[in-house]
Amino acid sequence: MMDERIKGFKIPEDQRQSWISLAAVWIGTMVCVPCLMIGGYLSMGFSISGILVSCIIGYGIICAYMCFMGMQGCDTGVPTVVMAGNALGEIGARFLISLLLAVACIGWFGVQASVCGSSFSSMVATATGIVIPNVASSIFWGIVMLLTAMFGYNAVKYLNYVAVPALILVLIYALYAALIRDNGIPVVLAYRPTQPMTLVAGINMAVATFAVGGVISGDFSRYAKNRKDVVKSSIIGVLPSGLIVILIGAACSIAAGEYDITKILTGLGLPAFGLIALILATWTTNVTNAYSGGIAVSKVLGFGEDRFKITTGIAGVIGTVLGAVGIIDRFTTFLSIITSFIPPVAGVVIAAYWIVGKGKKENFTIVPGINWAGMIAFVLGAAGAFITANVIPFFVAPINGIVISIIVYVLLIRVIPVKTSGDAS
């Protein structure tokens, strides 16, 4: 008989979706301001060919673990936090994944509040000559986004109807202005950075853009009809769209001679419409960051969802403060944290289901409490990724973290017994 905790979440067959609809979800996720920002940052240390290589490898890493996480979600029909209840234990999964989501969402909230604030200040200065400090603008827009998340979340879908098409139009025009109107193609192709970055650093930055999405992909892929559809939707939905948006950000940055996305749009002749689109795009994304971060904080603190306004407020206030004090100036540090601590979660879950459980859903069950083999494997994997990214550079940090967590889990699960929760499916 199926574990009731699994059965309660399982998506029935008649609700499964086509791979095209799932791919569309991933494409929509990748067309975003953070990807543009990463493109600009990468242009500081790479030629356009180097950025291309970094992104292909980085998104290849994401797609690899994303496919395994997604196929498990498809097999079991349950969301990631339930799915990880096997590898980390029911309590361990809820706490760890919620904590990581809270950190990621709050961090991104701060980054985008800062971008939104600087965009608003730039737009006002261009239009009126009045200079508003970026700190004040970041706080103002952080509060607006937070209040929207707390009291007007349902209205965001209507805001998206304007924000997403506007951002796409801006990207198209910016690319035209940078490459065609200003004859920037030779400049982009001949560009060589003055302070080159290592390939590993570029790969880590690319992975950071969607590290969380790859881990929680099971939340959406559980709606897939079969494993093949998971693989198709993941690769086609993430790799081309993410690569295109990052390359647009990089090309515009190189052509404009500036990596700050706000200054790029202003320099390309888009000070009003472009910055308004940027504000709208960060607004809609950040409302989701605050909302998701609030729910994650609720789970970490053990609150029910009926108190989500309080925890959303906590998440938004912390994010606003981070934006005001300059998290954007520590952007690469934030990305390093994400690339170190998120992928090892996937490594542990993959090891439990695909190696120990042999990839069979009948072997999947939820472990009550904490699965210490999984928690220890995650900690060692995250430590290994962080050290090899920041202290003793070696190979590619996300891969290191995943491999370490897989190996440690497979070894420890043999010597650390786990409780069973009854019958598996």
C-alpha cells in the first residue's frame, strides 16, 4: 500500500501535461533580469566565445541534475520537499530545503530591489534632473514590492501581462541598438576583457542563475507524462532560452562598455521605456521572491501558512535591507553561496533514489524524522563545493559538491540505519 503522505501529494494521471507546456514554464523563468545581469557580469571577464562556453557547460550541469530530479518527480508525482523526505528524512527535507529557499529568495529580493531602485533613480534623474539616492529608491521599491506580496499578490498576474512582453521588446530593441544601429557586431566579436576570469568562475556564475530551479524542478515535472518528456522539457526549456538572454546581456554590455544593466539601457537610448520595463520585471519577480521566501520562512519557523503575511514581511524587510546596504556590490559572493549550497541537495536526492533505490518508484518511501546519512552528505558536499570555489580552486565547484554528496551518501547509508515509515509505494 502507498504511504499516505506520498499519496496525498501525488498528481493523478489525468492531470499530467505535455512536455511543451512544461518547457514553456522554464522558458518564462529564464527570460528575466538576473540572467541579463549575469551576462553583464560575465562580459567583465570573458570574450563572447568564453561566455558561450561557460554558459553551455553551466546550464549543462543544471540540466543534468534537473533531469534526474524531474524524472523522480514524474515517477513519484510528489513535490521536491516530499521527494527529498527519502534522502534527508521528513523533517530534514522540510527544514533544509525551506532554509535554502529562504536564503535564495531573500537574497534575490535584495539584489533586484537594488536594481529596481537604481533604475528608478536613473529614470527620474534623466527626466527631471532630480537626483534620488539609490539607497532611498531601493528602500522605497522594496517596500512597494513587499506590500504587493503581502496584500496584492493576485494582482501580479495582471502586472505580468505587461511586464513580460515589455521586457522582451526591450531586449529585442537593445540587441538591435547595440549590434545593428551602433554597428556593434565587430566590437562584440573582437572584444577581449582586460581582467580575464577563469572558466570555472564563469561556469559557477552560470549555474547560480538557475541552481534553485534545477533542484525544485520536481515541483513542476511531476506533471510530466513520462521521463522522456521531463528530459525534453528541461533541456529545451532551460538551455536555449537561458543562453540567449545571457548572451543578449553580455553583447549589450560589451557594446555599451558598461556591465550595469540600468546604465546599459540608458546608454542604448532606452532611459524611459527600458527602465520602466526593467522596474516592472523586477517588481513582478520580486513579489514572487518575497512570497516564496515568506512561505519558506514559515516552514523553517514552524508557522502555518495562515501567518504568511508575517513571514512574508520578515523576508521582504530583510531583503529590502540587503538591497539598501549594497548586496548588489557583493553579487558574486551571493552567487558563490548559491552554487555551493544548492546543487549538493540534488546530489543527495539523486543518490538515494537512483543509486540506492535503483531508480524504481516502488523502492521510494519517506524516512521519518531526519536521515542523518543524507544530512551529513549534504554538509560535506556543500563544504567541498565552497572550498573548491573560494579557498582551494579545483575543477567545477557545483560538480564537486554533487559528486561528494553522492559518494558520501552511498557510503554512509550502509552504516547509519534509517527508520522506515511503513509500506512504500
